[in-house]
Amino acid sequence: MARIELTGSDRIGIRHAREALATSQQADMSDDRAMARAMGGMEVVLEQLLSILDPEGDEL
């Protein structure tokens, strides 16, 4: 598999993804609002990571 060259912006997106993952892992699952925020954050960073991996990918 070929490696891609990451830009500074890509690296920031990856750092945000790691932070969102850590936040979601620490969220109180009994708190609906905390879980909704964590899921929303995960959705945003997942979209960013996908745009890094496949910038011309199909939009849903």
C-alpha cells in the first residue's frame, strides 16, 4: 500500500481525531448529552480523516 504525504493541515486533523476519540472514551454513557456531543465530534473528525485519505471520494 502506498503511503500518502501528510500536510500540516492533515496532521492537525489527525490530532483532532485522536482528541475526539479520547473524549468519547471518557464520556459518561449515562449522560445523553455528553454522548451526543462525543458522537458529533467523532462524525466531524471521521469526515476529515476520510477527506485526507480520499479527497475526491463520493459524497453521501
